[in-house]
Amino acid sequence: MTASTALEVVDSGRADGTRLRGKHREVIQSVGATYTLLPKHSGSLCLFDRAAGVVYTLPTPVEGMSFEFATTVTITSNAAKVITATPASQFILGTVFGYTTDATEIDGFSADGSTHVAISSNGSTTGGVIGDRYTLVYTGSVWLVEGNIFCGTSTPATPFATS
């Protein structure tokens, strides 16, 4: 792994590590219908805080880049969606678990790393209900995902999409 020269390194050089006081991560919220994330947003918590949905486009990835997404307002129209910057060559791999809010059904859904380029939640079967939370980390070849989606009282369905 080679570190990008565009990244700032905070390091004391001590073998026992570095302590960074007052570190808070950025929360990206109230962005409207669409928002393109930038490399400088890596490590941020991105909120789906709009009932009419939000589409986040991931930046061109650098190894180790990560984003966490959380739903704070149940989607009532459109979608809570995350899509890769270049769908023809950037894919998502990993698993999210879908739960009904009454805990009567639990299903696991996997992104295959070769065709899935988006996570799209509709406020019902594919998630998009308050409490969804998942993380994407770029490994150098794919975006790795892990997390949970809530599906209200509907039977969970895969949130992974090919577009």
C-alpha cells in the first residue's frame, strides 16, 4: 500500500501512537436531493435526512477511504441511495442484514463485487427506514459494505442495484 501524497498525515512518530484531542468526524446532512462526496469527506457520517430521498455519489476512490451512512428520516418517495462514481468499473462487495421493525424477519443480502454499483432503499422492503446504518470502505479494488437496514413491517428485499 502506498499512501497518497495528497493526504495529510498526523503522527507523533512515537511507537505507542498519537492522541488527537477533540477529534470529531464530519456529519454531512441537509444536502438536498443529490450530493457528490469528495475525498476530503472520507470518514464522515452521511445522513439520509430527507423524506423525498437523497442520492449520494461516492468519490473516485483511494484505498482506505470510508463513509458511513445512516437513515434519520424514513423515505416516503424516491430513494435513499449510494452509487459509485464510475459504475462501469467500481463495484460493491459485502453484506447487509435486513430486519423488520417488529423483528419477525431477518434476511442477509450480498453485493457480488462485480455487478452491484449502488445501494438503494425505498422506505420499505429495501430499507430506508429510520435506523438504517451501513459503512463502505474502499479496499483498493472494491467498495466493501457491512451494515443493517430496516424494512418496516414489509418482507426485506435486497437493496443492492446494478445502476
